[in-house]
Amino acid sequence: MQPSTSAHNFFRQLPTPRHLLFLALALSALFLLGFPGDGPLLTAEPGGLAVQIAPPGTALVPQSAPVATESAAERIKRILAEQRANGSGQAETDGSDAYAVALPTVQTTAVTETVAVDIPAPSAPPPARMLVWDGQPRTARVPVLMYHYLSVPPADANAYRIDLSVSPDLFARQLDRMQAEGYTTISLYDLLAHLWEGAPLPEKPVVLTFDDGYRDNYTNAFPLLRQRGMIATIFVVTDFMDEERPDYLTWEMAREMLAAGISIESHGRNHISLKNRDRDYLVWQALGSLETIEFELGVRPRFVSYPAGEFDAEIIAIFQSANYWAGFTTIQGATHSTGDPLRLHRVRVRNTTEPDELSRLLALDW
Ligand SMILES: [Zn+2]
């Protein structure tokens, strides 16, 4: 199934002045209307948000019912279409740009409708959860492992590709070692629930992350994880999936893994470094990847892994304003604190990381 709406196709194209105008209008509308089910970042809202705490040792993955809530883009488009039908709103004179309509006339009464999307229901979906920092400073040492390819590199692979590849055989031995040493895989939502709300973690928690969303994550890593009841997070490049590139995951694979507890989060739209870009471009990357994932999976991503590991203050500000909860760098380390969630560290797993070495990295206090 390949869902297709004009709003979705609109976001698949390269940024043009029309996109940038629309994104600006969409952001204005978000501030005017608020995001359904969304709340302020790092702000406690008395009685406003229901929070579900994960039972100890339980990995919660936020998932929606098989009805996707209307995205901001879809909502604005629909409201504007309704206004045109009613003769209200001020349509653009050339009639070609359906989005260039005065926003102050938007009615706030119609924003709670949902659009049915044919997404298979997860086998046992836990309810969506909202996380809000309770204001208590906390620090946690939880290694977040960083993988890329999960396959034997081809014969002509360069050193870079080889270093980024872990063979299925090595991965299986790493997983077995982690289990033997008492480690439990948790989700990034579990980590944030611990940091922000003090939710308990298992005794030896570990997070597995995969950057780029290669297809071998599905064909090789997923079965090995599932056999052991382990979970992971995959940071996907949404344009590569939309383009159906053969080396990358399909949305159908992502849906299947999501239903089995694998989180699908953002690695940007096209893996171009976000450094030294203007705000419009960053918004296009942050919101474009977010809306595509939400549209395809019915789940809003809350975590980003910065493409090429590059980030700066402007990038962090944009992702934070788009309500991403945390951002991952390639800086090495395993200690996280409430103070800097958009600059979290990870532990790189290499082609040469044998179980003994992994065991050492996992125990390291850094
Ligand atoms: Zn990457």
C-alpha cells in the first residue's frame, strides 16, 4: 500500500518558495491551533496531560490506534478547502496556490476530526504516551549503541562501509552476550520517561539504535532481535524510503517492525548535513520527515539522529520547536542528563566490535 494525498506529495518535492511559504503558514497555524494531543516541551501542565508509566522492565512504544490523526498539513488544507466552499477566506488571485489564503479566518471548531488511513493494527498496541519533564534534574548512565549496516559488506566495500557494517553472525553474538550479562533493551521513550519523570529502568538497560534505515536492518537485524525478545530504534531517511530505494527499508517493513516494538524515528529527509543552513531549510527537514513518518506509521517521531552527526545551536532550536524530545549525536559516551536532551551521546559499534569489546564498552563510565 502506498498512501498518496496531495498534502503528502506536496512535502515530497524539493523546497520552493511555495513550500517555504506553506511551512511558515503551517507553523503559524500550529501556534494558533495547537497540536492535537501535543503539549509544551519541558513544561508541566497541571492536570493537563495523562502520563502512563512503563512497568519496570517493560518497553513501551508509542503507537496510535489504526486511525491516524490528521496532520497539520492535512488539517490546514482541509480547513482552507472548506472555507473556499463556503465562500469565506481570501483565495489567491491566480487560483494556483491552494495554500496562500489568509489564516486568521481559520475556524478552530473543526480540527478534531480524524482521517481514516489503511494502516494495519499493531498486534497489541500500548497507548500513546506524552512525556513532560517534572523539573527534577536527573542523570542516567544508559549506553545507546549506534549501528548502521547489519550485513557482511560487499567485496568492493571501502574502509568506511566496512567500519559501518556489523555482520549478522557478530550481531547475534553481541545480543547473546548482552543477554548473558543481564542487559535489557529499552526504548528511547523508556530512557526519557526515566530522565524526565523518574520512571524506573531495568537494572542494566541498553538502547540499540540503527542510523540510516538500511534494508538489512529488517532482513538481518529484526529476526535476530525478535528471536530474543529485544527491541531497537531505527533512525530513517524519509525521502529514501519514499523513493523506494532498494538498499533502504520500505514503509511496509517499518510498519511491521513498529508493530513488534521497534521505534521508527527521524534521520532527516535526505541525509544532507543540517549544518550552516537557514531556518526555512531546517524546518523543511524537521517537519517534513516528521510528517512523513506520522503519515505512514500513524506515530509521531520524537527523536532525531542528526545526519552525519553534525549539529549546531540553530538545528537544536528548530527540532526542539517542532517538539522533538531528544536528539542524538555521534559523540561517544553513555551518560545522559535532563539538562541537554538534544545533544545526547552514543556508543559506536564497529565491524570489529567483538563481544568482549562490547562488554567493555557497555560497562564504561563515560
Ligand atoms: Zn546517517
